[in-house]
Amino acid sequence: MCGRFSLSSDPARLAVELDAVDEASSPPPGLWPDRGPVSPRFNIAPTTTIAALVLDAPRERFDPSGTPRRVLRSMRWGLVPSWARDPARLPTLFNARVETAFEKPSFRTAVARRHCVVPMDGWYEWVPGQPATSGGRAGPKQPFHMSLPGTEGLLMAGLWEARRDPTDQSVTQLSCAILTTEALGPLRRVHDRMPLVVDPSVVSDWLDPSVIGDPRALVDGAGGDLGRWADRVEIRPVSRAVSNVRNEGPDLVRPVDPTAGMLF
């Protein structure tokens, strides 16, 4: 998990909401992905180009005050370590476990140096259906969409990497992964993991590894009350059409007839 999510806002709108410079809509020369993410999207899958919020590193551009700026950038969802020679030989690193990311070779540099935030409207999980007969095989998996009430968006903790393109050293490839933690509250009913939310009040602290260096601090209270947040999440059964990554559109996030899928 979190292997699929939705986002209706375009980068320009997100940049305003997040008090950031929009470099995702039209990425500067020398960065890859060289195109902005498609929006709106209701079925975003790993390897897709997404928008991620970061801080400019000290060696990059600064605002007139001399402090790092918030920047929204296009990134591949699926982290590629800077040392990777052939990404095709790696698994798609779209998630990182908060409990172990700091010790994993693929993530530990990003834990120390590169934190990001991934905006989303909600994410999907799949739950096996009830067997048709007692002791039989599980029925078709029922997808569920998790989001906050109304139009309130979500900000998820992530890690990102910058890798020189081995075929063109003038190009820097950007990629990211979403951190996950143990599921809390009602979310345990759909999966034992959930994406790690960042409270808006600590976004700046999380983006700066010199302030919050260990992602586990977000679980231990630096990111607010995760249990209280989890209790607010709405869990809705949605169309099985979302299971096909080629399917798109707002119908994918609309609740289906509860009798058509598994409810709790």
C-alpha cells in the first residue's frame, strides 16, 4: 500500500495552497520528468509523474530573504537511488516503511537529506471479497477510497532523490516514494499499513531534515495526533474499474451500492 491515489488539483493551484513556487507545471531545463503531471487524475499509479513539495537545497536558488523556498516539482513516483545503474533491475520503490527506511540502502540518503510532501485527495486499497461458499476461495477484491470529509486534501510524507542521467549528465532525474506506517483506527479494516500524513503545521519542519531528521518523529507526535486523523478518514467502496490502471475519471472515486461490494 499506498499503491494508487487520486488528485484533482493541478500544480498551479497546489503551489498557491502550499505557498510554493510552481516548477511542476513546466519543469525547468535539465530536470526530468520534463513535463508536468496530468490533472485531474483519479487513478495515479507507480511510475506516474506526480507533483511533490520540496525545499530548495542550499546550493540551489534562494528567495531574497536568503532562506530556502518551497518548490513544487514533477517527480517519478517510484524512487530511484542516485547510485542505481539500471533502474529496470530495481523494484518500483513507491513506498518506504517509516520504521526501516533509515537503514535501507535505497532510502537512507533520502532520509538524511531529502524529504518531500506528496499532495493527494485520497488513496485506494483492495480488500478480498467474502467467499461464495463456506471455506471457499475469497471473492473478487473490493476497492475502497479513503479521504477526508468534503474537499479537504491530504499531505503525505515522502522521500525523494536526484540522479544524474547516465546517458546525459546535464539531466537530473527526480523521483520519490511515499512513507507508510502502521494503520490506525478504522483504517486497520482495509489494510495493516497507511500512508504517513503530515499535519500542515509541521510541513516546513518535515521538509527540512535539519529540523525533523527522523521520519519516525512524525509517528511519535511531531506530525500531530495520527489516531485522531485516522478516525476522520472516510472509507468508501468504489467501482472495481479502478483496478485497471488504464481507467480514469471521477466515477472511480464515487461510492458504489454497498451491496455490490464488501463493507464493514
